[in-house]
Amino acid sequence: MLWRTLQAIFWAVGVLGALTAIYAYAEITRPWLGPVLLILAVVYAVNITVMPTWRYRVHRWEATDNAVYALSGWITREWRIVPISRIQSIDTEIGPLQRRLGLATISVTTASSEGKITIEGVATPVAEEAVDRLREITAATTGDAT
């Protein structure tokens, strides 16, 4: 949850900071940019306070011997299921902020353009164990699920 909160804060600081700089230096933009800044400040404040908890409560994932499942979404929920026999690659990504917090992102990709599952904010040891297990299962699985 901390990772999501920090991400939201960094985005808010970046966007609001850039717009505030424009507001400060380009006087001609002040009549319309002032209200936009106020609205965005409220939107980002709600995003920072609500989004991390909401995503923590809603998003789920599971890797079994048969498939990888991921549930995501804010208002509309999406279950993504990738059968083990369809997996083409399993990747782990660890950005600087994730590394500092001991987290990782797992990406499970198929040949389909819609077949990628991304699981973000996983504890690094859990991510390593899941990737190793998926690698072993996919290596032992023959054929494909067509």
C-alpha cells in the first residue's frame, strides 16, 4: 500500500508542480489554469487517500499448476486468466522505488495481444518464488491450450 501511495504522491507532485510553474511564469494562463489546478489538487488528494487502500482490497492474483489468475479494476472488475500451457514469458521488474520497498512486478505474457497479466507490488521473495514455480511448471507442461 505504501508503494501505491508514494506513486500517487509522485504523480501529484509532478503534474501539479509543472502546472504551478506554468501558472507562475505565464500570466496569460492564470484565468483558466487556476481552476484547473484547484480541481486537480482535489482529484489528486482523493486519489492519494483512496486509491492505495482500494487497490489493496480489490486486486488479487494467484498462480496454480493450471493457470495464473489476476483480478483488477476500480469500478469494472476484470479477471485475467492465463493457462500455463499458453505462457510464453515470465518477467520480473524491480524499479528503484520498488527495490527500496522490497517489492517487484511480475509479468506473465502469452502470444495473444490481450494475454498479458501484470501483478504489481509483490514482495520480492514472494515474486521470486512465484516466478521460479511458474518457470518449473511451464517447462514441464507440453503442448499448448489451443
